Amino acid sequence: MAILGYNIREHTQQAKRRFIDVQRYNVRTFRNQPLAEISGSLGDLGTLLPILLALSHGYISLSSTLVFTGLANILTGVFFGIPLPVQPMKAIAAVALARKFNKAEVSSAGLFVAGVIGFLSITGLIRWFTRKIPIPVIKGIQAGTGLSLIIYGGGLVTAGLDSSWVHNTLLIVVVLLAFLALLCSPAFPRVPFALLILVIGIIKSLPDGVDHKAPYGFGIWRPFASVPSPKAFRVGALEAGLGQVPLTTLNSIFAVSFLSADLLPKVEAPSPTAMGLSVMAINLIGCWFGAMPVCHGSGGLAAQYRFGARSGSSVIFLGLVKLLLGLFAGNFTLNIFSEFPNSLLSIMVIAAGLELVNVGESLNTSGARDLRELDGNNEGDEFGDEGNGPGANKDLTETERKRRWAVMLITVGGILAFKNDAVGFLAGMLCHWSFTLQDRLDARSSQRGDGAIRLPNDDPDGQSPLLRHEDA
């Protein structure tokens, strides 16, 4: 009992020290680069706004979504200290919009996913899965998601085209200028690119969002809670929630954990278990009040990093803004952002995609977690990467390099071809397993004597003659 009590005290003190360190890091980073943190907090709006606005028309409560996602942003920023995004569950949103779900069915889907992810996290199965997934598959999911975002961003541009050549020409010019500004933004790190895009978009939205929509939408949030019926839960869970589970597990838990370590190596990355518990908590609370089912996402993290966010202070700022808008101006927010130009949103989405695709470049370098030189005091990293043991730094052969690229690209191809992370994941794992099987067969063949054929034992001395054949 004394040992148990000592361990509890030791873990409590470690958690307290880490919490204090995270807050110091958040404050120090925000003091050093306030505009960059604010700009970075807005980097994920390109993927958030279109889905949020579409679901706000009868599928979810916008005010509740702003309040609970705002609280989630604040708490994740405080506890994790990284710019962790809070994004819509895209598979649930797509099914809900296509099949005209009601609020109870959307909430049921979110509750179902939260329950499954919570079970996997609490039982430790998340960590087991993490140890079994090879790095090329993880990077393939990240790169595939990035390319999907780029395609989606291009779709936002083409959706704005019409029969007027004057309008189309102006739209293309605006997009090209914004894209050129995006390409030049790394040369001017102090310029808050995403913040400027947001301000320009709001100025453009004000005339249509205010003059033609009444009332303006200011008012205090009145929360309401509802319990889905068994039928609504069955429809939401089976038709939308079931397909969301692998996407959340792969992109919101595994990919985010690895990506945060890649982008912010000096900050302790949250473990997959912590990511899973975070997703569970957000949805098990908010979905009862009609909030949109949400998760974390590697695309959002890449976007916020791309536009300057380096600490949890960025999402704390974003959470405070969301919370205030949800409490006092939910409808006004809907009116304004309904008119936000898709041409500007597309640039933010494309920027997020480019940042995420860039992660795949380190597949065969020390930037890959399974190839990175491990600290001699560690038996491995917290994500279960197996590496080569303490202090090892694995050198790859040309064949191994090609195989890793093949696994990653097949994962990317599956995601893009079927528009489904789970299909890409399965394709990448099958490719990885095929290479593993080939290695085992080759090893077994070499153990038999480099191609020796053993004949039946006809020798009277009890020794089997060997017939060796020449390699072709």
C-alpha cells in the first residue's frame, strides 16, 4: 500500500508539473507572437465553415455547437498545449446532409462514435492498434488527407463559377492573387495571413449578411437537452456513426498524435489514448444539447500550424471567440458566415492540404518516427514505435525505401480513389503485409540452404543426399 501511495503521489506531482509547464509555454508563446497565434487559430476555418453552415439549417444547433466547441478548444489548449483543432465529423455530416437526418439522428451518430472511441481508449486497445500500424501507412493517411483537402479547395473555386465571364474572370483573379499571397507568406512570417483573409471575407459578407437578413441575431443562448429515441439512435448509429469510427480512429487519433510530434518536436505530443478520451468527452457532453459531432483532425492541425499557431494559446483564443458568439450572437454569426466568399475559403483549405502533404516527404529520413534516432534513456516512444532499440538509428536499403514509398502511395491512392480513409488504410496495410510475407518466405527459403532440395532418405547410413541446383 505504501508503494501504491508513493506511485500515486509521484504521478500526481508529474501531472502538476506538466500542467504548469504547458501554461508557461502557452503564455510565453502568445507573448512572443500574438498575431501569429491569432492568425493560426483561424487556419481551420476553410474546412469548418462550409460544413458548419450546411448543418446549421435544421440538423444541429449552431449556438450549442459554438458554445461546446469553444469550451473544447479552451480545454484542449490548456491541457495539451498544442494548436489542436476541433473539427466536424465529416462522414456523419455527409450522410446527414444526403439523407436529411433530424437533430436527434445527428446527435445519436455522435454519441455512438464517442462511446466506441471511449471504449477503445479506456481498454487500451488504441495503444495496441498504434503499435501495429506502420509509419508509411500513417504518413499515407496524412498525405491522402492533404490531397483530399486540395481537391476540395479546388471544388470550392469551381462551385463559384457561373455563366458570366466577367464574374468568372474576377473570381479567378482573386483566387490567383490570394494564392500568390499564400506562397509569399513564409517570407513575411509576421504578417497574419489567415487573419487578413478572415477580415476581408467578413467585410465582403457584411452587406449581404446584414442588409438582407433580419433579425440580426443577437440574443442570449438558451440551452436545451434532448434524449434520442431508440429508433433515432439506431438510424444515426448504423447509417452514419459506423462509417465515422474508422475515420476518427485513423485521422483524429493516430494521425494527429504522430503529426503533432512531427510539427512540434519540442512539445510533448498527446498520446492516442488522450486523443480518444478527448473526443469521447467532447461528444458525450455536447451532443445531448444538439451540438455538431466533432473530433480532432490532422488537416486542421496542419492548417493552424501553417498559418502561425505553435501553442495551445491559439485555440484558447479561438475557443473564447466561439464561446462569446455562441452565448450572445449565434444567429448573427450564421448570417455573416453564410455569405463568406468561397474563393477565400478555398485558399485556406489548399494551404492546409499542402502543409499536410509535406509531412510525407520525411518518410525515409530521420523525420520518420520509426527511423529517428532514439534517446538512449528511452525504450521507445510513447506511441509504441518499435524502432531498433535504444540509441538506434536505422539505415534503409534501397529496397526498403522503395517498399515504404509503395505502402504510403497505395494508402494515398485508396483514400483518393474511394474518398474513404478506411479503404486507404486497408490498402496500405495489405501492401505492408504482402512485403512482410515475402520477407518471411525468403528467410525460410534461405534457412533451407539457399535453394537446396532435400530428397527422401534412401542413404543406408541415414544421411539424406542433397541435390543443389544452379540459380538461373
